[in-house]
Amino acid sequence: MPSIQRRHLFSFLLAAGVASASGAGCYGGAAGDGGSAGGGGTADSGPDPWSAPVGCASGAHYVGGANSRMEPGVACVSCHTQSGEGPVGILGTAYASAHDEDRCNGIAGSAYGDAYISVLDDQHVEVAQLPINAVGNFMGNEPASATYYVALVANGQTREMAMAVPSGDCNSCHTQDGAVGAPGRILVP
């Protein structure tokens, strides 16, 4: 599978104490969108996506049922582990807004050029593609490599996480308000 270039990366520098608590400097634009390496908007990159208000951009919420469309935005692995299913791999939700509330449906992958999460090995070579379903959820197995990276690919643009993935439970850090250095949700480029 092709290697994904590490351009205009976003990173969790807040956790390392390098960026400000506002998220400025933590996340950059998407490859190919003219975005900057910083978190603030420019004439080329548009408004700062991390300054979006709390809400539900899709206007639709989870209505029940135990299936691949369940509980968007909720920490998947934590819940599945508590219910006795054990670690279940890489799971999370992709959003069009950085601060959508729990159980708000995320992006429909098909509406974003068949968006997917690219799983990259320690050399940044793609080893798997996790499709994003109709409510923004994605799921898949963790790679054999102990160190791996991820990127969200949509409409020919890429937003890659600059640091190695600390946990396959993506929504445990990518919460409405952000946790452990993440400034908010997994955001479509």
C-alpha cells in the first residue's frame, strides 16, 4: 500500500507542553488544503476549526441498538472492555466539527469521498484502511507493530496524527472538549 506523506501534520504537542492549552500550534491544516502548520486560521486555510462551538454538526443523534453505528463519540474500547468483550482494536468516530457532543452522529464516510482511517506502521507505510460508516464510526484490528500512526483521508486530503497512537480507543482522547492533549474530536480534513 502507498506511503502517506507527513505534510501539514497535527500533533499532540500540548501533552508534551510545547503548545498552548487553547490548542493553537497543536493541529495543522490538511495536506493539499493550503493549511498552515499552526492551529489558527489564515486566508488560505479558513477559520480555525478548533474554535467551533459545542453542538452537533450532523443534527442527528444515536437512537439505540448494538451495532457498528452505536454510541458515536463515546470511548468504544473502554465500554466494550467493561462489558467483558476485552480489547477490540482501533475504534473511534470522525466528525466535521471539532467539538460535537457524545452520541452526535459524525461524518458519513461516503459523503467525503469514501473517507477512511489509514493505519500506518512505524515507517509511515499504510498497512490497513478502516472505512468510516454512515455515523462516522470506524473499527479495525491494531497492527502487529507496537508503534503505529493513523491518518484520516477524505476527499483526497489527509490529516495525520504526528505522534504514535497511544491507544486504539480513539474517542477516549478525542472527546467533545479533548483530553490527554487532543484538542477535540477526530476532525475531517
